Amino acid sequence: MSDAGQESFDVAIVGAGVVGCALARQFTLDGARVAILEKAADVLDGASKGNSAILHTGFDAPEGSLEVQCMREGYRLYLEIHERLGLPLIRSGALVLAWNEAQQAELPGLIERAHANGVSNVGPLTRQEILDLEPHLSQGVTGGFRVPGEYLIDPWSAAHAYLLQAIENGARLYRGSEVLSGSRSGGRWHLETSSGRLSASLVINAAGLFGDIVDKRITGESWFTIRPRKGQFVVYDKPASALAGHILLPVPTKTTKGIVVCRTAFGNLLVGPTAEEQEDREHALLDTETMTALAAKAEEILPELRHHQVNAIYAGLRPATEEKDYRIRTDLAEDYICVGGIRSTGLSAALGIAAHVARLAARKDTPLESPVWPKMPMISEYGKRDWCEPGNGGIVCLCEMVTRREIDNALIGPLAACSMGGLKRRTRVTMGRCQGFYCSAELARITYGRLAEPMLAGDD
């Protein structure tokens, strides 16, 4: 990466998670010259790499919160643009399920909240109506309601698309550029990064799990504290996805949405996440006892899962704070906006958050008249894949049907993968049933000299 030292921008965005990527797209299309600063070797390397990939309506978000406003706008904008960017959208709907009298008593209030949040097509279902919709459910279900507008989406392609559109319309991405300090003079911000100096009229902190630290480095203070919340997931093999047509949601508690069971865009069945507070901001360690409990919980909900194999396990961290709502603030310093505390709903709300922040910034740039609209490669099981097309170079990863051409394409261009994790998120290579056992040797040959670090056993 070239040094950022002499560059000058209108807007500098710190963090290339899904929210940072959406912000880059918004401000670039609005006509600003944008820089994106990411401390990792590749994008989506923090909280955004581990999510449940659901496009939420916001039916259960706190009424009147900034979160629900951003989720509703983000949901609407995703529906508007996903086809132009080649992003998958898998209609499934969600079922909120009660399993005892106490949970049953919570359902009317949740339905009332959904209506207050603008999700009006929600109403109660009897036990038998639920079992008719989902015949593989445990007979122990007592009631619930359906949210028709919930969708399954690709957890990574959306963010890649937002950032690629920003780059192809003039934005500049600096990877391996950790923000070390900031100062202000002459009406501009001057940021010292691990790759050099950069100046900008407006700085937006979207640093996720390190948002409070970036606050202090730039402004000298922070008004919130990140409390990393670990979520562990179990992924069942593809045949298990036939057991659940809907996203199966529990009655949420005050601290968590609870354990979700749903299909994925890649044809598996996902169970999770947990909600575990920890101090470590970088490592989400897996726990065998927790994985066993997750699988047991899933089998209580879908008893036939006992006959299906677990395909993978993983964990991610969410940037929770001492408050439940988003922590977006403009008054810490002049021409500085902090976008913090974007927890599990960041994927759904990202486009809405970007629009909200653009309104707060109130810049007077001239929007692009004819922006470039890149088309993302289809890696969802529910779309037409490259292995169906001629001239693809053959299939390298048989479990996920990833072709040589898909891998080669992911390693070139303005948003080329720079790490093995980045390559996985762009192609799904090694993420199937064998977890790379059969294809890693060939993949190591293909990627030799093309990644920041060569492939190692256990890369994630």
C-alpha cells in the first residue's frame, strides 16, 4: 500500500467493517473525496466477519430508538439496491416462538412493539398454525407469531459491494493503517497512522470494537466504553437446512435476542449466537461445553437435527457498550462524528446508519450524476454460481463448489483479498464440510506470493 502521508481528503472514515463500508459508499456517492483507514490487512476483519446474516425489519428493536430508525432505513435501502449490486436476498420470514407460559405472556407486547416500529403485518399464531408452517419443530412449542419481511442475506458480499462501489467511484482504501493520533489545525484534521499522515475536513470513527480507543486517540476523550460480547455459533451440514424454512427466533430477553436457528445463504443451518461478556477485543475463543449446549438447544427446537452432522463452529465479537442503543455523537470535537456501539444489527442497519450520519454531517458536496455500479460475484447457494458457467478453470473447493476463476478474481482488482480470511469471505473456499482438508494444498499453490502472509494450517 502506498503511504498516506501527503494525501488530503474531504472525509476520513476509520474502520472498514460493514458500517465503515456503507459510510464510504454514502459519502462517495454524495460527492466527497473519501479515505477509508483499516488497521487490519483486509476489510471485515473485526466484528463484521462473524454475524448471522439476517436482514432484520427491526420489529423487536426498542421503540423510538436510533437503532430502529437506522434499521428501517437500512432495510429499505438494501431492498432498493441489492439487485443492481448483485446481492442475494432470500425470502424466509421469521417465527418468534414461545416454549412456556412465561414466554407466551411476552408475545402480545412483542407484537405491539412490532406494530409501533412500523412492522404491521405481524399477528399471533396458534401452536397448530406454527407446526403447519414448520412441521419439523418440536411439539413443545406453545405459540408465537410470524414476521414475513425478515430475509436471509450474504454476510459479507453486502459490505464488499458498498466498499467496492465507493472505490470504483474514487474513494481510497488504506489497509494496514491503524490510526495512532489526531490533531486539528487550519480547519482540518491531521491523522497519524501506521502507514503515514493523512488530512481530512471530516473524520468519522467507525472503528467497531476499538471505537472508544480511537475516540481517545483522536479527541483525547471517549464518552462510551466498549464491552466486547462474544457470540459462538454452530453450523450444521447442508442437508439440515431442509428442517427450517423460517428464521426461528426465541422470545428475546433484556440483554440478548437469544439463540437463533436459521438457514444460511450458503445452504447450511446456523445455530447461535451466545452472548458472553469478555475483556479481550481481538480473540473470540471457542468453548467445547458451549458448543455442545448450543447443539443440544438446537436439537430441542428441531429434534431431527440429531441425525445431522455439525459442519463448522465459529465465534465473533460484538461491540456492545454500557447502553443498548447506538452511540452516535457529533459534539466531541468539531467536524468529528463517532459511530459506536453498533451491535448485532449492524448488517441490517448499515445503509441507514450511513444515511443518518450524512444528514448529521450536512456537507454540501455535489452528488455523482452517473456513479459506477459494480456487480458482485454470486457466492450464495440460492443464486447462479460460477461453477455452472463455462471457462471457470475447474472446481478447486468441492464442498463449496468454488472455481479457480472465482479465486483468481478475488485476488485481483481494487478490493483484492490480502489475507486467507479475506479470500474465504469473498469466495467461501475451505469453508465447507471438509474445512479445507482436500483443497488446501492446491489453494496454497494458487495463492503463493499473492497474500500478505502465506497460507498456514488453521487460517481463518
